[in-house]
Amino acid sequence: MIKIDGLTKIFGEGAEAFTALDDVSLTIQSNEFFTLLGPSGCGKTTLLRMIAGFLDPTRGQLMLDGKDLLRHPPHQRPVNTVFQSYALFPHMTVSENIAFGLQMLKRPKAEIAATVSEMLELVQMTAMADRKTAQISGGQQQRVALARALAPRPKVLLLDEPLSALDFKLRKEMQLELKRLQHETGITFVFVTHDQEEALTMSDRIAVMNAGTIRQIGGPRDIYDHPAERFVADFIGDTNFLKAQMVSSTESGALVRLASGEEILAKAPEGGAPSAGQAVTLAVRPEHARLCERTEALLIGTLDNVVYFGTDTHYHVTMDGGGTFILRRQNQPGQTQTLAINDTVGVCFAPDTAQILKD
């Protein structure tokens, strides 16, 4: 549906020039929920605004459904945008807000009425059709904004952090709602967020961005379990980083030596394992490790803190030789806490859960 090739955006000139997007290339499929994920200032909103037509690139190509999108102004592009602020008309009813874009497109009245009815049902707002948007909740306003954007049946719907203004529980509900809407309409969604959980929950694929470049593209599970580099591993969820040294490469993986002297098999990065003797960094997710007896431990440390989160408990361990390791254990009924702060503890994890990263 969307093909981007070498897209670059430079603001300013000379010594004050700033590269917001640096030679970005990617392909977004039809009927895909595609997320641009990254920290503030990484270029994700700049890229979204270029697709919408609100910004022109310095160079590069942008194709939509096989056609050169850069030749067309925003109002002639088959895309719609849902912004962080919903930009609804407070003096209009819910139905009137949804109908507004169709009226500007001069659609027949019968078509507008039928589409508004369909959109109200799609976002489950039929009972609120005659209410002013100032009289409904934030979550309901977001549904109206989505319905208004979907009503003209665009080929692509762009969503610029639309959930950020909602409270935690409502944001969770709307994550599932957005995925349902995308599935039912079959429209390609391009979603911008800095929230890793949103990206993992809703996306078919994710592009992780940093400093105007794409660091990795893949499905949620692939990016979480197989981060391509340290930035991706650090940005997507919680990660422990361990210094190690390459021993040898095998068919089963890469044999590395931890600071404790223990040797384990780790997953090699894409492109092959580093050479023997080279210093490497391992990533281990907190949920993949457990506290264990010192006799079987890969690492030894002192328990610094125990944090209860309801669904799970986090254990913060200061490792012998420096550094902190965090473990996560899911809470179960009747489970008791037998460890105390300052206890000496062992840390274990399965070899196939350790990933060698490219720095």
C-alpha cells in the first residue's frame, strides 16, 4: 500500500540544519496495522506528516497504491488523519461531526446518512448520535474522531498518538478497539506512538525509530524476543545487559563467558557471531530469569529491593562485581515472600534466553 524509498527531511540550512529523517525506506502492506515507534524527536511524526502531505521531503520517494503521492496536495490524497487532539466541532452533534467530511466531499445526502449510520454502529456510538461532542467523555470523543476519519473510506488511516490523552484503563480498552476497527474495515492503519505496550498490543509490524532512522522492522514478538541492537532491546520493554566475552561459535549458537566465569550458549545476532575473544553485550529479559541456589547460579548478587506490582513481583539484585539485574516473577495465589533485603541470591536463566547484541 505504501512504499517509501530514501525519504529525507532536513530543516534549516548550513550550520543550523537539522536532519529529522535520514534516508528512510520501508514498505507498508495493504490491510496492515503498522506502527512507528520511538522516543520523542526520533522522526516518527515527521514521517507521518509527509504521508499526509503536511510536510514535503527534502528528497526521496513516497508511493501509495503504486502512485506518486508527492505530486498530490493533502486534500487529494486517499488518507485521513486522527490527531492527538481530536479536533471535533463542539457545536455539532456526534452525527454532524461524522457527516462533515462527507459533506465537504459533496457526497449525496442518502449516501451520507447511510455512512453515518454505519460508522455510528462500527464505533458503538449509535445511542449518542444526537449528543453534542462537548457532552460526551474523552473515550467517546475519540470514537467520534475515528468514525469521522473512517467515513470517507480512505485507503490509509494515519493515527498520531491518539490514545495519549486517555486514562490508563480507557487507553487499554481503546487499544483493543482500534485493532478491532482496523480488522473490520480492512483499512491500512499507520500508528505513531512512543508507548511500547501500545505497539506490542496492536501492531502487525513495528518500525522502531531513533534519531531519524529505522533501527529494526518486524512483528511484535520478533522485535521483543530478537532485538537487532542495544537501542531496540533497551527501548522495547525492560532488559538486563551483561558484559561477556566470545569463546567460540557453534551450530547451536555462540558460546560466551560471563563475568562470573560461567560459560553459556547465547543466541548470535543476525549476520553471525562475533569472533573469539571479542567483548560482547548480552540481553536477558527480566521474566526469563529466576532466583536460584548459589550452587547452580550463573550470577551471584545481593537483593537490593523487592517491588510488588500486583500481577508480578520485581527483584532488584546488585551483582558481585557491579551492575544491577532485575528479575520478574508472576504472582500466584498463596505465594509467600521468603527473601529479605541484603540476602545473597543466585540468578539463573536458560541459555537460549540470552541474546548477543550489536552495540
